[in-house]
Amino acid sequence: MSSKKSDKKSLARRTLEACRNQLFFENRFLEQALFRLQWEDDGAVSFGSEGMHLYYRSDYVLERYMQAPQQLMSDYLHTVIHCLYQHPFFVLQEQGAYWDLASDIAAECILEEIVAGKDSFLQETAEGKLRHSLSERIRAEVGAMSAQKIFVFLRRNMQSDREFIAFFGMGFDELGALFRRDEHRLWYARNDENDGEQENSGRAESGERDSESESRQSESDENDRETESRQSENDEGDKEIGSSQSKNDKSDKDTDDSQSESNEKNREAGSRTKRDRKELQRQQTQLQQMWRNVAEQVLLEAQSAARHSMGDLSGNMVTTLRKLTREQYDYATFLSKFASRLEERVQTDLDEFDYIFYTYGLRIDRRMPLIEPLEYKEKYLLREFVIAIDTSGSCEGELVERFLTKTYNILRQAESFTSRVNIHIIQCDAAVQEDVTIRSQEDLEQYISHLTLKGFGGTDFRPVFEHVERLLETGALQRIEGLLYFTDGYGVFPAKPTKYKTAFVFLGREEDVKVPAWAMKVYIDEEELS
């Protein structure tokens, strides 16, 4: 019996090896991705990967291969595409079902592009034809078929089964079954571990809070004893005072030792939990970076194959890979530093406040903390800034409003606004259409609430920079921190570099946009403005 089981496992492994090798011979640019996963025979998972291993069940692999070898090859490639495009690392626990479906649809679109012209199996089956038809319907709505774009589309427009049926002709579950080839629960396992550790950490913190309560109770008891001691002093004299004080000191010492030991145990437990959580996060980051490096190598190989006419790759695969591998920026961090400068202000710096020394001083002297917090703080402050908005025909008013709202919320949360600011919001298409001066947070809130776009012509970036130069010459702007140009398309750039920081924020650009060397560029997706 065990021999048969061993033979079955060996046969399943050889079957997977044959499928992987066949995929490699037909798509050599995928070598780094196809050979990256470590195979693991697992009875609990039929087929799936968390980014490190390919888990499979021998019975499932053999049954799938007997139905049609192309089916198992497609399953293998589908799972590799998930890892290549880092789908397991962008999961959202609360909306995981939407992310699973969006990832499967995106993976199937890439799979179709890879096997196009080599194997017509996907298009010959009824399921393959239906998948292709539904994918094209989504492509007409979102453009480039990335999982992130599909996820946003589904989340915003498909809130009920009725809406899924109206658009796709089938419900959510039926649509998921049509595009599903592997299991995704492995994607969420690591997040579940992190949640469990955070819960343990919460229990440890609760223990510390309980210990603090006991400490406060001990101090209250001590105060009662001191009151009794003072009463005893009036009745019994100096000798009994000394005896009573000696007993209180011994009791205090025992209480402090017990409290210290309890706090030490809680600190050790909390420290171990934090170390474990950091280690899991470190491993996850390394795994994601590894697949990012693989994506960069695959992109180079795919571009080389396309140049030498060695493949018939669709532009969507190369475009989405290029977007995935380009440098990522956190818009909130970028904006808070770009739009302001670092200054010292007279303000208590609670970030530099050390509670350990503070409480230690109180425990020794009971009235005087050992160290006071700093009375000055370094902050990024906003004084003069320019926000330019591309109001050409391709820029939607809703997106502009969401961009300004996002920008305002970031600056407000970062406490960047000073008592007086000088922000110019300039609308421009091929010419400057409007320049509104903002002096306070209230002005910016009112501007956003009554926003009206003007222009809708061509795209030319130069008029904004010429207008800013005139503002500097007249003194309307004196010490500009920077200029942020929000656009969703191409335009004509100035020939000369500016004396101030300049950044172009491109919305929803899949392809790389060339900007002058003296300017910065930031890419943000539409979902980041939500």
C-alpha cells in the first residue's frame, strides 16, 4: 500500500516536471519564474502557492493531467503568474473575495497572452471562450488588465449578485469558479499569524496595564499605612514611629520586588512577540522583493524576445510588468517632505519623550520625573507652494477633486500648515485658466467644496511655469517650497530647469513617462485617491 502511494507521489512529481519543462521550452523568457517555486506534496491543498512553495495533492495533479495535459500546464502557469505579479502580497483581509477574483481574472488575461499562437486549447473550449469574452468586457472598462484595476472596478460597481448578473450574466460565485485554477487561502495564512501575534501582544499589554493597576493600588495602600503611621506617632511616641516606618519600608520593598518581577516577565513576553512579528514581516518582505527581482529579469527577457521577433507577446503583459517593477513611492511620505521644509518650533516633542526614565524618576522621588521632554520639535512646515492641475480634455473633475482632497488630508495630518500659508492652485490646459490663492486650511476646504474645472483644451505644461516666474518677479511668491503638477497625460515641458523643486504626478499611467532630468515624477493609481 505504501509502495503504491510512493509510486503515485513520484508520478505526480514527474508530471509536474514535464509540464514545467514544456512551459519553459515554449516560453524561455519565463525561466526565472517557472523554476522559482519549491514543490511540496500536501494533502490539504489541491494546488496553490504562497510565493515560496507550490503545494499540490498528487491525486489532483494526476487527475487533472489525465483530463487534458494542457489543463495542468495552464494551472501551473496561472499560479506562477500570481507570484510573478505579486498577487499573494497585496491581499486585503476584509475584501479578500474581491481580490481573489480580480487576481484570477488578471492572471487568466496574462496566460492567454503568453500562450497565444502556441496553443489554441484555451480558446477551443467553451469555458475558454467565455473567459475571453468576459475579460474583454472588463478590459473595455478598465484598460490595462492589472489585478489592482480590476479590483477597484469590481468593488465600486459590483456591490450585489444582481449587479454581477447584469454585467457578466452570472453571479459572483459562478464567475469565481470560472476563473479559478488554484487555492488562495495560503495567501492569507501569514496574515492570520500576524493577527494572532497582535492578539497575544494585546494580552501582554493588558498584563502590563494590570500590573500598573496593581502598582497604583499598592501605592494607595502605602498611603493608608503612612496615614496610620502618622496617627500612631501622636499616640505612641518616637520609638513606635521608627518601628512602624521599618515595617512599611520592608512591605514597600517586597511590593516593589514583586511588581518589578511581574513587569519584567511581561516585557520579555512582549519583546518575544514583537521579535516574532518582525521576523515574519521581514521574511514576507524578502519574499516579495525576490519576486520583484524575478519580474525585472522576466521583463528584460520578454522585451529582448519581442525585439528579436522570438515571441508574440501582447503589450499588456510587458506594460503591467514594467509598472510593477518601477520604483514605488508612498505619496503621503513624498508630499509631506516635498511640499514643506524642516524647521524647529517651540513645542513639546512627545516623540522624544522617554517614559522609562520618566517613571523611574517618579518611583525614586515620587514627586520629580528624572527627565523632562524636549521643549522644541522639528516639523515639516508649509509656507509657499504651487499646485498645478492639468485641465485638458482627458482629466476628469471627480479625479481632480479626489486628488486635492487627498493632498489636503495628507498635509493636514502631517501638521504642515502654519498660521499663514501662501498656496497657489493653478488650472491649466494649453493656457493658464485660473489661479486661486489659499491662505488657510479653511480656504482650501472651501475651494475643494466649490471646485469648478476650466479649460478642457490641449496639454501644455509651459504656461504654468511662465506664470510662476511672473509671480516671483512681482513678489506674489517669495520663497516657493515647490511645484506639484497633477496630470494624467503627456504635455510640452519647459526647456530650462526651475530654481525650485518640481514634481509631476501622473495618474493611472501604465507606461513610463519621460520628464526632464531636473524634475521628479511620481505615479499614483486611482485607488490611492480613495
